[in-house]
Amino acid sequence: MSGGVDSAVAAARAVDAGHDVVGVHLALARDPASTRTGARGCCTIEDARDARRAADVLGIPFYVWDLAERFERDVVEDFVAEYAAGRTPNPCVRCNERIKFSALLDKALALGFDAVCTGHYARLVDDAGTGARSLHRAVDPGKDQSYVLAVLPPERLAHALFPLGDTPKAAVRAEAAARGIQVAAKPDSHDICFIADGDTRRWLGARLGSRPGPIVDTDGAVLGEHGGAHGFTVGQRHGLRLERPAPDGRPRYVLEIQPVSNTVVVGARDALTVTGVDGEAATWCGPAASVGDRVGVQVRAHGEEVPGTVDVVGPDRGVGVRLDRPLTGVARGQTLALYDGTRVVGSATIGGTRRVA
Amino acid sequence: MTAYLDHAATTPMLPEAVAAMAEQLAQVGNASSLHSSGRRVRRVVEEARERLGAALGAAPSEVVFTAGGTEADNLAVKGLYWSRRAQDRRRRRIITSAVEHHAVLDAVEWLAEHEGAQVVLLPVDGAGRVRTSALQAELEAEPDGVALVSVMWANNEVGTVQPIGEIADIARRHGVPVHSDAVQAVGHLPVDFAASGLDCLTVTGHKLGGPVGVGALLVRRGLELTPVLHGGGQERGIRSGTLDAPAAWAFAVAVEIAVAEREAVTARLTELRDDLVAGTLEAVTDAQLSGPVLNGGSPDGGADGGSRLPGIAHFTFPGCEGDSLLYLLDAQGVECSTGSACQAGVPQPSHVLLAMGVPASRVRGALRFSLGRTSTVDDVRAAVTAIGPAVERARRAGLAAGTS
């Protein structure tokens, strides 16, 4: 229970479904802020209170569990390391993978619980015949969070509960209000929960140091200087201070970040075009994909889904897809999620992209 | 059925105190008003003051009502520091123990950060007892530079009783005022302000069957304290604010009963506590009782030779996290505490245990059971029955989380 409306309503539905529910607020920040400032950040002391009050309304026990150490190690440090390596991490994916459905779930199972229930927008479907469980997109496409849950294997999904998957967000808020849950109108938190002011570049600069370095084009010609390579993302157009415009007069985009040389490579939009994506450390939410499978491909948390064909399934947990139509700005370190209709087939961490040029 | 074993956190109100308070709640009057209604309420406050003073060995003029123990501690520590420094700028050192309640420690730290105080934390031994030799040495080193000494009478987490008589003696000999937070001691140990040699003493209502929200600082006649709260000048200007007459009345009633029945209650609690300890150590063979050892009581009724509070049994359970234990016991209806202050509901490692030299690995699995006047054999039985399985599961959870 984060103190937000989604987890509050999820808990309420779990109670109504007859489960024995205990509300837990995760203390993940080492030094939590006292109050929320708008929609940024999460898990302040004010949020903890909002969660507690929701638990009061539902009549369930409430505890605050400190997982700050694990979170720092498994999510925050990973975030920093990925940027240092020139990749663009998705910490929400790591949090689900390593904290919510790992550290927290393991603790819960040991203490006698059967499942962790969250307010994620996703659906779990259990096959009536085989009993096999699959993860599906939520009915609200704008809020669907199956992408950040696609990293969970079947043995973790077996102990998960997502009561909100079948409801649009607006209806969830209305339900909260009807149930007398105070946070019905509380803004959703977005961006990264541990970067309260939303300024990722500055946060990374503080952690990794910002050294000026060259911005170059694909031929190696120096076009300008950046104040620190970290915080740039592949596909980014803004924030580039270039001394010389491109010969064709068109905007340039970040193609690559080379942390060792502290160089940012830019180029025309075409150069961002990607015809295939290769992933590593694949997790399958059910049976593994096979070469030749037709899949829906999503490479960003709120990105479009593009049809494609699996053309690599490696023994080392590698997977590759060839896209039916190209995508732009696919960043290494993000998650590659594969769908079969609404069903999540699996996911992998993007290790490389296949460019047109 | 709930077994409440958290009396050190707060106690159920005595029926007599509830009745006393309810009776006064119906009266209207500000004790500072000069008319009959005001005087009527004022009389209630003054009688409460006398009764409280009599029960604790203090003259009425030595009783300053506050809104509880935390406020009384702050008034003592800050009030003494500021007045002593005003008299002599050299007096910057505050000597206190490493095991004080946060109401003293945090006030002292604040004075260090904002008011130029220098803090000396007296170390404690493995049982949590202050080494009086350390106090002696500190005072001898530079007596003119010390503002005050503050050492709690008995520790709220592990139950250690401090050598208050000795501490007060040493401080007096060097001309330094000494304060003691006695909130856990009153009703469990003989507390006589006049005989103690102390300059200030904190007592609070809700630890001894009185209401929450009222306490008192006993202040030796003639001692100057700079007020923390300014306003209407109540309590001889030391503590402004409209007096809570109903609460003060209920407080006085509770203190009287607690003091009068101390010996009988203590004897019963000691027996229950000993059973709780024996049962727990049997159920969990590697559990460790924190604080001074039990010596099974002495013939004169002073159990443990007066070295520990009768009702507190604090344990460490290796391989467990406090929050897991709390949850598992709570789910069984056994209510206790990890014994440490909570920030946003998350237990922090206890500074008391750390000061006692308990290794960091054990500090995580700490649990405090505290008995009180309403505790029964059923409470003890519930705790002893629940603890074994709870520890087993908590250990599994500790291993699962990779923290052990």
C-alpha cells in the first residue's frame, strides 16, 4: 500500500474477495521526505499515513516494512550502474523483479502469506483446464502496466494478485470515493519514485559526477560539448547544445552514449530507425517463445506495440525479434516485452538494436 | 483474545482515575480565573499537586504540571541548560547516559546542534548500567564547565535500574544539578524525591494508570529553570498554559494508588515476569534476556536486588527481524514492542542495545515484553505459547530476505 489510490482499491477488492489481507507500506527511501510535493516522488511520511488511513477504512492490519537497504542495493545502485554503462534502465521493472515480487514476496511467504497483491493494472488469467496462469494487459490501455510486470516468471506470478486489471482508471477513482477512501483524488505518482524532484540528470550527475565531453556525429566529427554523458537517452532530441547545425538542417538525435570516452553520438532521425531488437536475460511468463513466433513488441513503458517475428532464441537466454515496421529510439537497458494478443509471452533486457543504416 | 504485554508503552487507566477525571470534566472553570468557578477548578489542581507531591516525597511547590513526560524532560534539560549557561557561559557540557529515552537524548542533541552544548554520553556496561566512575571522572575534569547531568532512573527498553543515589551524590559534590527521568520507575521502585538528592525528576501519567497528556517535573525549591513554554505565566512562570485540571486530578489519584500498592504489585509482576522469561528461554533456546540477570528475588521483597524493573522482559532472538516478530505475534493477539522508537512506523536499531554492546546482528531481532498491574498468567501463557512458532517463522523470513 503505497498511499496511492490504486493500491488502496486493490486492497479493498482483495478484502471483498474474501482474502485475509494485511496492508504493508514499504519504506524504501533511506531518508523519507515529510510530505508529498505534487505528483513527484513517492513513499514520503505523508504517503505512509495515507496508506495507513486506507487500511483503517478497510479494517485491515497495517505495517510499515523497511526494505530501504535492499532497494538501494538492487534498484538504485543498478540504476546508477546502468547509466554509467551507457544504458537506459527501467527501475520499476527492477523493483518488481527484485523487491516487490522477490524480497517482499519471499518475506511474505516465509511469514505464512500466500500472495502479494498490488494495484498494478494488469490481469492474471488462470486456464480453467490446465490451471496455467498467464499475465495479460489490463483493459485500460492507457494505464496498462503489464510491461513492467513482464519480467516475472510463472513461479512469481503464482503468488501475485492484481485486482485492478479489469477496470479503467477513472472507475477505480470513483470506486475509491464510493468506499470512503480519502486518496480517491490524489494525483498519480509518475517518474522515478526515488528522484523526488524529477531531475534525473542532476541526480545522476551528483552520483556519477558530470564531466564535460564531446558530442560527435557518426563520422566522429565534434559538434559540440555536453555537460555530462549520463542522463542522455537514445532518441533524445532536446538538451543538445550543438555548435553547428546539421548540413540538411534537420534536428539531430542521440544515437548512442559511450561512457568510457564520455562521448555522446548524435545523428539524423533515420539513424534511430531500428528494424530488430535483441535482448538478453530473457524471462518467459509461460512456455518460451520459439523462432518463427509472431509477437507484439513493446520497448518502452508507454510505447506502442509493433508486430514482429521472433528470429533468435538463444541457449544463453538471448532473444531477438525482427520488426514488421521500424521503431525509433530504442534504448539498450530498457525492457523488450513480447505479447501474444493481450498475453505477455515474456521479456528481456535490450542489449542491442539492428539499424537500417 | 488479546494479551497486552506493552505496559512500558502505556498502561490501561485505573477505574478510579477514569472516575476522577470524568467527574472533573463536567466542571467548567479555568484554574487561573479569579471567580468562584475558577477557584473551584484551581482547588482541584492544588489538591492534585499536594497529593502527587506527598506520594512522591515532594513539596507542593516542587511540582510543575506538564503535558507529559516528554515535555517534562525537555523542560528539565533545556530549562537547566539555558539557566545554568546564563549564570556562567562556561557551562556548556551536558552529561547524560547513552541509554536515555529520546525525550532526553534528542533534546540534548538539539542543544548541541543549535545552542552550543557539548554532549558527554556516559557509557554503560553489558547490563545497561551507567558506570559512575565515568561520571566522576567527567565532573572532576572540569566541574565549572558542566551545565547539568541527566540519567534516567530505570530504562524503558531493557529495564535496567541506574544507581541514582550515587549519581546524585557525585553531581551534588561538584555543585552540578542533576535530573532523572523516572517515568518507568514510579510505581515499580521506591521513588522519594526529597531523599533522592535529585534536583529535577520527570514523572508521567499514562505509565502508571493515569491519563495520557499529563505529567510533572518535580523541581527542587530554589532551582532556576528557563521556561520552554511562554505565555500566561502558570506554574510560577515555569510552564505557561491552562492547567488540565481533570487530567491532573486523575494523575494524582493514579500516582497515589501506584505508590501505595507498589510492593504488592511488584511482587506479583516479578513472579509473572520470571515465568515469562523461563517460558521464553525454554521455547527458544538461543534467545537472550537483555539487561541485568535475574537473581530470583531476595528475602526483603526487592527482587533482583533492585537492579531491574519488575515488569520488563526484553529479549534478542538471533536470525529474526523485529518487524517479522511483531507481525507474527500481533496476528496471534500477543501485543508487545521492539522497544525502540519508530520513525514513520519502521523500527530502528535500538541505541540502548548498541550502547550495551549487543552486536548489530542481534539488535535486529529484539522484542520487549512489559507487564503491568492488569497482567495475568493468561497473558504470560499466550506469549510463551506464541513465541516459539513466531521465532521459527521469523527466522525463515530472515533467511529468505538474506539478512541473518
